[in-house]
Amino acid sequence: MKENREESEMFLTRLFAKSYRVIKSLNAHYLAEMGYQDFKVGHVMVMMNLKEEGITAAEIAKKVHVSKQAISKLVHELAEKGFLMNLKHPEDLRATLIHTTVAGEQFLSALHACRLKVDQELSQVIGTDKLDQIRTAIESMLLHYESNAYLDSESESFANSKL
């Protein structure tokens, strides 16, 4: 009985942490089913912030609030796996533009399908209306807090955690 009481009185931070682990595990499970193993959260962060015309590591770092060095490491890992390629920047000789490969595009399609499966599964568990309410509430909270500089210090270790 005591465990149920503790669960119902959990702090919001603990609920977010536990729900994040559930969603991360579901994503990893579905990606593994599709043949994609050993991905880090940071790999997904990089892949989700690419542009068709290419993007620099510095631009990605700024968008995701992670150091350029951490993004460069993640880009290198993704390039080694065959998901990204670096091309010379046409205007800035010091920079390279990061592009997806065919394998990278296939991964992005699989990731999209995976995320739809996770949403569908969560909808089955709590209902579509509740899931939409949670999404709206979290979006509002993020819109309010994302500009705070002190939030950036957590991003680097997060980017390197396993998916």
C-alpha cells in the first residue's frame, strides 16, 4: 500500500524522468526492430536538425544548446555509420556542410515511423485526448522556459546518453 501512495505523490520531476525513460525505451525498441541499434539521443538530435541544403555543426549546436565539440563528435559517429557526409561549404572555406546520405534518409523515415508507433501506443494506454493535453501542456512549459541560459548546462550529457 505504501508503494502506491508514494507513486501517486511523486514529484513532477520524477514523473517526467520516469515517463522519459518509458518513451526512450519504446523508441529504442521500435528502432531496434527496424534494424537500428546503438543510437544515442544526440544522434537523433543531430539527425532531426539537418537541412536539405546542408547545415554546419555550429548551427546544429546553437539549435540544440550543445557545444560544437559535442555535435562534431556525434556528426563524426554518424558519418562513420554512413548516415551523414560532410561537404565543403561553398562560402566559408573553414566550415563543412553536413548532409544526409541515402542511409540517413532511410533512418529519418524509420524514426518518423517509430515516433508514430510510440504516439499510437501511448494513445492506446491513456487515450488521444489526454495525450493531446499532455503535449499541449509540455509545449507551453517549454515555450516559457527554453530561453533560460541555465538550462544549457544539462544538454551536453543528455546528448551523449543512449537511446
